[in-house]
Amino acid sequence: MAGSWEIIVVGAGSSGAALAARCAGQGRRVLLLEAGIDYRSAALPEVWRSPNPMNGLSSPTLGDYLWPGLDAARTEDQPPYLYWRGRGVGGSSTVNGQIAIRPPMEDFEDWVKAGCTGWGPSDVLPYFAALESDQDFGDRDYHGNSGPTPVYRAPVPAWGAVDEALRAAALAHGFGWAEDVNAPGASGVSPYPINSRDGRRVSVNDAYLEPARGLATLEIRGGSVVDTVVVEGGRAVGVRLAGGDVLRADQVVLSAGVVASPAILLRSGIGPADELAGLGVEPLLDLPVGRGMQDHPMILIGVPLTAEHSAGPDDRHTNCCVRYDSELPHDMMLVSLNQNVLAMSSADVSAGAGGIGVWVNQVFSRGRVQLAGLDPATPPVIRENMLSDERDLSRLRDGVRLLAGLVDSDAVRAIGDGDPWRANQPLRAALDGSEHELDRLLRATAVDTQHGTSTCRMGSPDDPDTVVDPDCRVLGVDGLRVIDASIFPSVTRANTNLAAIMVGERMADRL
């Protein structure tokens, strides 16, 4: 098939796998390039199927499925540390928390206001339905029951101790119960929808690529690090690999994610002209590539658990969320952690270490991804710049005060091993101190939720923040698109995996 591809897709993560499989199934000849390893679905180590992500994250196979050496500074007050990005076919859907939550449809109303015509609620909802097989609500007109991605919700009696404690405390606080957080307009206390089957992870490699591997129209190559896009006469005609080989196609699609997609564009001479000149790169197009990154800033309060209430090694790490309104609709989220896996860089993640987190769900702060050098093996510099916008900081401040009240509730104290503030004394002191002291602690301790977006923003072509138009075409280059979470105008008010799959599904029909 060499030399006869219609489409080269770079990156086999949530968007790229869905896009490549759907396009190949429509008869288009697709070459899918993945920088990490390619493997058959049955070859994924069982630790990565577990409902508890800690099993994979603490296994010797970590380097096969998570990019090593990729660090990010969460705020300007923090040093860089590991930023979780999936490696290999399946991408981050192989290492994430298996959360199948959709953004509220209001997000897509905002996308249209940002110039993303054709991405309104009525445009995207059919693709959210098409990608899923929801075992609980598949018969509803806003859900699907025959898509590649299975969705289920653990019944409350099967929840962990922290799940149940957050549910009880939130209901007592006055939040309502919403049985389906993916229903239009849903808010309040909900079971997390989970993309697994029989308690085992289902990644996009399992759901999309494995069924498509027999197609003569699809070729998958692992270990293929793309250096640059090859542009001739204003048109993308292929890609150059790190070893120098050039692969050609009629169209090139970057689906390498929030970090790698902008990095490839920057090495190709597409990005801020001053930044490229500083690297010795001849600017081809002056576009705001790498600028505008967003993620959800979160504060965790650790809950030391009694042995009776501690999670086992294969117990689900979270089943309960609370989406609520503060100053804006659906702009905040509370989450339970039966095991505190999201704080692995800064907190105890051993048995008995639970937690409850609050994050800002609608974000205004923006960061950036920049090249540290032109060698594709050199990780980019990631500065998330979280909490730099006062609107985010003030809502997280209020959210932490709400969270502190929930942690002090009878429901949470009943599962704890002593005073819940024993492990959270700096936060307790900051809450009792001045607003300045609390803000300083928030900036020093906020973590992200691995929901990075918006480094190749989609919008109106006349908007100075736009990198790709509403058809995902890179401005000024024919035959080149970006199709992944980096195009989101802003981070969605939900985990990003389902939205990234939706973008791949939708663009397979629009290419």
C-alpha cells in the first residue's frame, strides 16, 4: 500500500483511532502512525484493564503506556512534574480513569459563539450517541445502545466508602440526585459513567482499532515518531519521520494530542513567528500554535480511611461526582476518590488513602506549550498557568470552602481513621487564615486532571486566536488538519475522552 494513502493520521489516541477506523471503514486508504507501540488488544497487560488505575501506574510497564519525561508546571508557583499522556495505540484512553462523561450541551453553544459553526448541540449529539452503548439509558433519544464504547454505572450498593460518603454529604448539603449526568441539563450528585465492560477497561484501541485491523484500507505503524509535516506549494503532502523518511498522502491529519500536535506544527514552521525565529526555524505561517492551553485545576483533601473502609487493589477508584453551579452553569465539580490516585505526585496513594476533590469545571486561565528544541525526542515545555485568571481562583477558593464543610460532615468522619484534618493541616490553617494565605496555598498545591485542551484552537478564521477553522483545517495550508482535543476552543466542562472521540467520529464524516 506504500505511497497510495489518501489520509495519514498522526496519533492513535481517542480522536485518531476513531477517525482512522471510521475513514478506513468507509473505503478510504488510511495510514495511522503512532509514536508509541502498536499492539493487539489482547496483548494489553491486565493491570491496565483494572478499575483501579494505580495498578498500571505502579507497574513495570508504565513506560510503555505513559510518556516518560514529559513534565508540566501546573501554576506559576509550582515546579514542573509528570504530566500524564498516554503512549501507544489507544493513547490516553489506555491510562485514564475510564470516565465516560459528556460535556453539557451548553459547551457546544459556546463553541458556536466562538466561531465554530457546525459544532452546536444538534450537530454533536448524534455523534455522542453513535459512539456509545449505554447499558442503562441506551433507549433514550439522546443516548446510543450500539456504539463501540460501552458505558455503565456501578450501582450505589457497589460503591466504595468515599463514594457513599460524598453522596450522603452532598445530598445532605442540598444537592439533588441526577441518575444520568450525561442527560441534557443534568446537575447534582451522579454516578460516574464508566467506559468498561465486565469491570475491565475498554480503550479506543479495543473499541475502534481492533475491529478494523482486518480492513485492507487501514495500515497501523507503531514506533513512528513524526518530526514535521511536509508542505510543498502551500499544501501538506506528507510527513517526515524522526529518522528522515518521508511518507506521502493526499491529506495529513494531526491527532497527536494537546502536546504533540502543536509540537509537530511548530517544528514544521507553523506557529508564532517570534517563537519560531528564536529556535532558528523559518516561519511558514504565523499562527498562535501552542498558546491557549487549558486544564481543570483541582484541590484534593485527603481522607485517611479505616481498614474497614479502605479500597482493595482492584476496587474502582471513583464512582461519584457532583456537578454544580457556582457563578456559571455547571462550572464546578466534586469527585470522590476511594484511592487517591490523582495526587500520586504529592500525596499518599497507599491503601487507606482516600480523598475528595473539587475542580473548576469552566476555566478561563490559559497556558502554553513551547518547544525546548527541534529534536522530536526533546519533550516540549508545558506551562499550564492554572489559576492565573482571578475568575478561576475565586471559584476554586469558594469550592474548597464547600469541600471543607463536606469533609467535616458526619458521613465522611464515619469512614475516617481519626481527624480528617490530620493529613491536611496546611489547608486547614489556610482556611482559618486570610484570603491571601488561602490563595497562595491553592496556587502551590493545585493539580490538574489530565484534561489538557486548546493548544490548536478552532474558531473563525478572522479570530487572532484561531489555528484551525470549523472544518479543522490549519489556516493557510491546504490538505492539513488537526483533529483532537487540542482544537477545543476551551476545556469542556467534563472529562475530555468522550468529547475527543466525538470529534474523531464527526470529522470522519466531514473530511
